[in-house]
Amino acid sequence: MSSLLQLEFMKLRRTFLVLLLPLALFVPLALVLIQYGFHPQQSFSAVITKNSVFMQMISFASVVITGCYIVAREYRQQLISYLAITPKSLTRILLSKYILLFLEIAVLQGLTFGLLIVIHSLVSGFDPQLAADYVTAGVLSTLCLMALTPAVVCVALWKRNASAAALLFLVVFMLTYPFAFKDFGAFLPHLLPIILVSKLLGYEQYAHLSYARGGLILLAVFAGFLYLSIHLINSKE
């Protein structure tokens, strides 16, 4: 598996994806800092809470783009037939892509919320409780985004085209995004990272929603689409 991971990293070195992680990290942070600069009367933590929805949207978009690209690339470059006859099974190759995506999510969320703790400490002083909340939010965000990763991979396996798959996923997300502010939005899996993390960061509209219900929905989505993705990649010719 380690050799497969090394191969995946090598494939990414000369792609646009090497710029995606820095953008996904610094764009939300820049927005928070800009808004805090324009509204210094608000606490820095309040500005973060108000922008928590946008921060999760950026993270989710980066996962969609990366996931669709690294999966559909094998079809675009007509490598899937070759990979099917190598000693490495297609299932193991797919799992290496999952590990790569999980690592991206963990690094992105770890850096994002870690930098929020540092910036908040510089601006308003270190608050142990707030730091603990941000660490918890980072872990929750990581788990939520990981749970949705198999759905992204399935769309890429279905479309076999990175641009089409990413566009389809993002269009569906944008069309349903307003539902994130309705109670029934908590039943839409792709909106749950936004809702659950924003709830943890103090977004009052989500205060009454259940972590347990959201977690069960995401767990079911993860298991179902993981199984489906393994079936799809082994049935593709």
C-alpha cells in the first residue's frame, strides 16, 4: 500500500492540485481576517462563527475537486485497463486514493483550525476553552468530510470525467445549499459538515439539531458509497 501511496503523490506533483490545498487553507482565513478588520467591534470568535458555513464550503469544494480528479484521471489517461492487469488489485488502488484524500482532509482541517487558534491568541489572547472548541471542530469537520468522500469517488467513477463529476457535485451542492438554513437540511448528507461544525462553533440556528442523528446519516452514507465505489471500479471495463 505504501508504494501505491507514493505513486499517487508523485502523480499529483505536477498538477494544479498542489495549489489547491494552500488556496483552500488561506481563502477562508483571509475572509475571516478581512471581516474582522472591517468590524473590529465584534469578537474574533464571533466573526469565525459567522463565517463557519463558508469555511466548510471551501473545504468541501477542495475535497470534491481533488477526489474527482485523482479517480477520473485513470480513465482520461486510459490507465484503468492497464491497472486492472497489474499485481495490485483495483480495490487496493482505490483504497490508496481514499487514504490520499483522507490525508488531504486531515491536513487541511488541522492547519485551518490550528491557525485559527494561533490567530485568535494573537488578536484576543489565548482562551483554553475556545482552543479546545476549535480542536473539536477540526476533528468533527475532518470526520464529516471523510464520510462524504466515498460519495465523491462514486460520482467520479460514474462520470469518468473529472470536470463533469466535480461540476455535477458542486452544482447539486449549490442548488441545495439554501436548505442548510432549513430544519430538513439536516437530513441532506452533503450539508451535514456545514451544519454540524457550525453548530459546534456556536451558530445559533443549528443549536437544536442532533449530532447523533447527523453522525448516523453520515456513517450510513460512508458505508453505502464505500461499498458502491469498490463495486464500480471492479465492474468498469
